[in-house]
Amino acid sequence: MRVGVLAVLAITGLGVCDRSLAYSPAQYTMLKANVSDWNSWRAKNPRETIDLSGANLTGAGLVGANLSGANLSGATLSKVNLSGASLDGANLAGANLDRVDFTKASLIKASFADGVLSRSSFSMAKMSGVDLSGAKVTSTDFCGAAMVNAKFDGDTRLAQVDFSSADLSRAAMHSFQNTDCIYDAKTRFPDGFNPAKCNFRKR
């Protein structure tokens, strides 16, 4: 019940972490229980540090959740719905993401460095300045995503990734590993980048 969740939070305190866990159990409980309550609390406490590092959020319904600036490093997100969510500046470094829906989410300057992303959708997401250095990305959809100034590096591995209609203007794409990635006539690449020479396949 909603009252029960709020009572637990009142007792434990949202900013207090159980040091046996990497993340705040109170924040974890509220986020999974009720996104509306979570967003209201965040609006009232914009400076509160959000620590969900290492948390297992498998199957969570987090549509529209405000996770801006949250620490989700090393978290497990499998079959999570984050469509329309705000994760601007969020730290998802080393996170394991499988079948996650980020459709129309805001991920401006979010970090997925060294993360594992598979079978996920970032369709129409706002991802300017996103960090994908060292990330392993497989069978994932970035169709229509705004990825201006996105960062890739020599350890980024892309396999069967769809960049159709994505905006990769000014992205750092000097070096990365690519297998069977897709683009179309509307995909925008940084100046001087030749997708054919990088083994991209045109739709």
C-alpha cells in the first residue's frame, strides 16, 4: 500500500544507506513502489544524492521516472521500461542493460561507459553528449536518437546496432569496433566520417 511505503521511508530516511548494500534501500523501495511518489519527492528534494549503484531493477516499470543525475553504476536493468524517463547526467557506467526501453527518454550527458547494452531501444531518445566509451552494444536500436557529441572510443564494441535517422553530428567516432551496424539516408554522421569505410550497412 502507498501509506505503507511512505511509512517505511519515514522510518529509514531516504538519504540513509544500509552500508551492507551498495545503494540506498529506501530510495530503491520508493522507486519500485510508486514512480509518481518518487517524482514528487525528487521535485521537493532536488539536491538529494540518488544512489542506486549495483541495484537489481529487473522488470521494473519506471515510465517517466526522474532519475536525472542518479548513480546507477553497476546496476542490473533487464526488461525495464524507462520510456519517457529523465536520466540526464545519470551514471550507468558498468551497468548491465538487457531489453530496456528508453524510447523518448532524456539521457543528455549520461554515461554508459564500460556498460553492456543488448536488445534495447533508444528510439527518439535525447542523448547529446552521451558517453559510450568502452560499452558493448548489441542488437540495439538508436533510431531517430539525438546523439550529437556522443563519445565512442577504441574499446566501444557495436554489433547489429541500428542508427537509422539518428543524429550523430560532432560525435567522437574516430575509433570503435563495429559489426553489421545499420544507417539510412537520414542518419547524420560527424564531418569526414565515411560509414561505408567503417563497415556500416545502408538500409
